[in-house]
Amino acid sequence: MTVKIFDVTDEIKGMQPAVGTNSDLLYQADEFKVRRIGLSPQDEIPPCKMASNVVFYVVAGSAEVSVDGVRNSLCEGSAL
């Protein structure tokens, strides 16, 4: 098994959010991918089914994430 430690400060916070939705692949393994998705205020990711495990981490601001119809509010520095 390959182990990868992510320094959120260096690898994610250092990336500037793009205008609108933008996704950058940071890491990929058979079981999961790590992506940075930059959203401007009021942007949304369309409802979708995930084929692998997903972790949402809020770098700045806040976000609402719906999982199986349940809305979850996240603030800066929190993860789901």
C-alpha cells in the first residue's frame, strides 16, 4: 500500500481558487482521488453519484454538501 501525507497548507491552501468551478487532480490511487475544486460564491457542483470514497475539506469560506438528501454545513477548516 502506498501512503501519501498531504500538507493542507502547502498543497491545497497555496492553490488559488479559480473563477467558477475548476478541478485540479492532486493525487490518484486505485481506491480514491484527491482533487482541489475551486468554487466562487453561489457556484454549485451538480448532484452526482461518487464511484469512490470522498472527503470534502473547506479551505476558505463555507459550503453546503448534501449526502443522501441530508444537507451538511461546513465552515473553513472543516471536513466531511
